[in-house]
Amino acid sequence: MTTAITPEPAKKPSPKRTKSKTSPAKKKVSKVKRNGAVAKAWEIFGKHPKAQRKDALAAAVRAGVNANTAKTQYQRWLHRGDKN
């Protein structure tokens, strides 16, 4: 009695990954401009850190930030982790 040996299917080679010409350390870092309502509010709060809440919110609203956005962002700014 002979046993037939079936050949195993050939494995396909994995596609080669191409390396970028520049190393990760030399990649150009682009600075993201922050000019939205949140950034505007944080800038106002940062300029006057000792201002009362109502004054800071009023200044943000005068600068064109929605009142509810200003309230939310003031709270987040107040409880941020980078206080000095």
C-alpha cells in the first residue's frame, strides 16, 4: 500500500514595504494654525488669568465666540493640567 503525498500549496511572498527617503527624525513638522472659536477663547482666558468668570466670558463673547462654547472652554481652561 502506497500513500500519496500531496504537495503543499506554495506560500505567496509578502509584499515589500517601501521605505521613505527621509528618516522619521528628519520629517518636516508642520505647525497647525489654531484660529477657531476654542483657540480664540483660550487665548482670551490666558491673557487675563485673574479675571472673574463673568468678565472672561463676556470678553470671549465680544470676540465672537458663542456663549455656550465660551462657558465650556472656560471650565476646561480653568481645570487644565498645566497650571503654574
